[in-house]
Amino acid sequence: MAVLRILNIRGDDAIEYDPALEDERLRRARETFEAKVGKGYLAFVPGDGVGDGTQIRRFDRTAQEIILQPAISGG
């Protein structure tokens, strides 16, 4: 089982899916990923160590975990 985590003000929301199955959960994860990245969210696949992740720009159904976070803004 893989998971797409979307960080937000409540903590995070998660969509679990089986990367081997082309089903509703995978479709929902892919569509959510594309919508959020299209709105400026950053996507990461965590690594094994602290700060050892990889930023991605396309949905990777084989990743065990993908984290979406809103872009940092300020002024």
C-alpha cells in the first residue's frame, strides 16, 4: 500500500492506494496530486534520512509515500 499525504492547517489528509491496481483510489490520488501541484504545492518523496527527500513534479505511482505541502509564502 502507498500513501499520498497532503499537509494542511489541520495536520494532513491521506489517500492510500495500491500502486499495482488501476482503481478509484489510485485515480483519486493522481488527480489530487495534479490539482495541488497545479496550484503551487510542492511534492516530495521522503528519503531514509533527515532532509534526504526528492522533489517530484509528476505523480509517481511506485513511490511508497508522496508528501504534498503548500508553497511557503511571506513578505
